[in-house]
Amino acid sequence: MSLNCLELKNIDSDCNKLIFILHGYGADAQDLISIGSFWQRFFPKAYFCAPNAPTLCQVNPGGYEWFDLLQTDNDKINKEFQISLEKLDNCINEKLKILDLTLNDLIMVGFSQGTMMSLQYALSRKNNIAGVLGYSGKIFDYDFLEKNLFCKTKIKLLHGNADEIVPIEEMYKSVDFLKKRSKLILILMFIMAVVIQLRQKVLVRV
């Protein structure tokens, strides 16, 4: 079964990009689809899709999780992670087929846990996607990518220098890993701590 999504159709009659926006732990598609509404004016030929993760969040039943952060069994976490990746892959392929686009036309945008999903998905494809924009995230499964890092997708990472949930050092670790193993184009930006609330608000601490 595919993922439940909120979608925004391209404003222009011609569609040339599919932009997937992945929420973080405990959030949902409703939290992020408004970002697509704002970006539409700049990308009128883009089709936006914000899926809900497949599992209700253990901490916030009103939201969803791509994998359980409270789980202490790494094997179970990795299993949940792979199941989510498979469902995400099915969902993306369905949308690409409907829109008559290819992976080269796909852009992934992620927030926190959604960034982890976006990086893992994009880097393990046999064909490059158009790019990844990740907020406050990191590589989740280094062992998996050691064996399955195939593409050279362009990546832009933004991270809060006072982030208490995913410390900025985790981003540095991810960047070092990618630099040593790929010719990826990495553009790093540093912003103040950003908090994405569980429901609908984005607060920026300065």
C-alpha cells in the first residue's frame, strides 16, 4: 500500500519537476504542505507531494514517524526504516509515472527525520535525482550507505547551530562521510536554531 499524501498540482500546464516534502518525527503532511503553497509561485511547473509517514508516532499519536526513535533494538529500527523507504519508493514511482517524469526530475525536501529518509533514498538510487534539500538532519544508516551509495545527487544541507535535537556535529559527520566516498556537490548553510512544532507552526529562535 502506498503512502497517504497531500498534493499541490503544478500551476503551469507543463510539469517538469516532482517535489516530495518529508516531515519529521511526530509531524505530518499537513504541517508542511503550506511550504509547497509558498514555493509554488517560484516553481509553477513543479508538482508538490507531502506524504504522511506510514506509522503513527509513539510520542504524538496525532502525528507520524518514519521509524521509532524510542526503539532500542537497532535491528527493529533498521527494519522499520527499510519498510518506510520501500513505501516511499512505491509512492514516488507512482507519482512519476502519472506525471510522465523520471527520477532526474525528482527533488527531495526533508525536515529532521524526513532529511534522513531523503538522503538515504536519494543516495541509494541507481539513477540520480535532481537534488536533496535537507533541514536539521543527518545520514541515518552509514553501514547501509557504505554498500549502497550509488549516485551523485546535489545536496544542500541547512542546520541550526544551536539544534538540541539533532546536533550540528551530526551534519558535519554526514558531510565528511559523503566527501570521502563521492563527488557529491555539497552546499552548507548555517542558520540559528529552528524548531518545527508538531502541529502547523514554524518557530525560529534568533
